[in-house]
Amino acid sequence: MIYKTKGTCSTMIDVELKDGVIDSVKFTGGCNGNLQGISALVKGMKPEEAISRLKGIRCGFKPTSCPDQLAHALEEMIAK
């Protein structure tokens, strides 16, 4: 699923689930090294676990962040 981010330096997140776990996450834009790290850390994790860890994280004075946007993308995926 491609998720268009809102309020972050990254513009899109490509998330794939396989057998109920996160198989891959690829961000477009944003802080490349940090986002590669987040993608590697959530791989193999259940979406609900990643959401509970990432939702609500803020970037500076912004009301959201790339990890928070990933949580929103995952919520949207599991709601379908």
C-alpha cells in the first residue's frame, strides 16, 4: 500500500504486510538514514505493535513525524 504522508519531510510510505506482519517499509524523502533504521526495526513486527510504539511521536514543533505517519498508514491498512 502506498500512503501519502501529511506534515512531514517524507512524501510517501510504501508498506507491505505478509502473513499479518510488516514485510517491508520504504519511505520517499525525509531523513534517509533514520528512515532506513525505522524500516529495519519494524520489519517482522505486527502492525499493532508498531502502531503502539510509533503513534504520537512528534518531529520538533510539528504535530506529527515520519514514524507517526507510518503508524497512521498501518492503521489504515489493518482497518481494510
